[in-house]
Amino acid sequence: MTDTRKPASPACSAHEADDAYMGFASRDDLAAFLKELAAAEEAGRPHAEMLRKMLPRVRDDAVYRALKAKLQAQE
């Protein structure tokens, strides 16, 4: 006998959801942040707080590592 019931929720499709839907920064958000970060670095302004706020929203491992390294350099 085969169980043909459908799942009660679409959780199994969560990996297909947009990053922003899941609470992460979208590509546009990251692009805007990186532009703002570059301007802060160029102007010599401290930017550790900006990085601390953005890090939890970064889903891409490589981007996360790069931003984390920038934060560690600031601290």
C-alpha cells in the first residue's frame, strides 16, 4: 500500500525559495551593501557596525567569509 498523502506544508520546497523570503539579503541588497561598504572604506569611516548587522543576513558562504574577514580586521 502506497501513502499518497501530500505534506501539510511546503517545507520541502524551502530550498527553492528566494533568499529574501527566507530572511537573507537579496542579491540587490548585497550589491547595495557592498557599494556602501566600499564608500565607507574609501572615506576611512569605521564600518564594523555595518558588517555586524549584515553578516547574519548573508547566505553565500564565500561572501560571508570575506565580510567576516573585513569585520575581524576592523576589530
